Amino acid sequence: MASAQRSEFVVPLHDLRRRSHQRRDVTIDGTIDSLIVAGIELDGRHKVTVRVVIESVADGVSVAGMIDGRWQGPCNLCLDQVGGTLDAEVAELFKQNPVDDDSYKLDRDHIDLEPMVREALALELPLLARCPFGGVGVCERVPTQLTEPELDDSAAPDETTIRGGGDPRWAALDAISFEPTGPQDAEN
């Protein structure tokens, strides 16, 4: 029987649990497998860095600090591959008998930080990725309709309004006029 691979984010606690309020600084560089949210993924070519302070408290162990990583994914306009950094701040409690989702599982002699790391980084992944220059107007693959808005000729010289190919579902609203059309409208 093959043994399960142990996480790189497991921290032994044998010296920390002897007395309450014992602290230890921990830095871990490790990898997280297959973390993808809305097409944006954690960049597996770079390690995730966890810098936390672990403290023994009355009902478990508290973990507070920073988690750094890198993400990659397609720009939502031009589809070129883009990426960036992730910085997640954490302050979590590990208990032997966690209730609901208010804390993480604490084993007798160690804690596995990986579930906390995965959750914190997943919450920091962007939902929409953009090129570093904003995508619109710089990327040559973005259609010109998105980069060069047309000016409405009927606008007053001091106002500028943008006229574009509007949403056809709202086309019926173009027929509405707010100009007085008859004697009754002129009085109101």
C-alpha cells in the first residue's frame, strides 16, 4: 500500500503546544496543485510563499500572516496570456474539533496549512484578467469598435456623447422622445 504524499505545508507543533501563548515564526515555500477560478489559475511554475506566526492559544493554534503567489490566465479582451501577483492576508484558528467552517482541523502534533493556503489564494484570484496596459486601445488584436468610440454628431459643442452599436434588446427605447409634441405636452 502506497503512503499518501505529505503536504509541504505541514508544521510540527510538539514544542508549541506545551504552554499557551508560545509563538513561532514559520516560512514555507511550496507548490499548490490545480487551483483554478473562472479560467484564472495559480501559476504552478512559481512557488507559493507562506510567512506566518503560529501561536498556541487556549482552544487551539492561531495562524496569522501573509501568503504570496502568482497567477496566470487569458486577458478577457485579447486572450493573450497575462499574469500577476497574489498577496493574501490570513488570520485563522486551528482547533481539534472545528465547528462548521469557523476554523481548520488541528491534529495532535501538527497542522496542515494547505487548506488555509488554498482558500486564501482562491479568494485573491482575479475574476477577470486584463493586459498590463488595460487591454483596450493598446492590444492590436482588440477590435477597433472597442478602441475608438464614435462621437454623436447631434451633441452640443460642449458635450460629447458616445454613439455605438447599442444592445438590440434596448432598440425600442430609441424611439422614445422627451420633446413636447403637441399642445397638451407643451402646457405640462
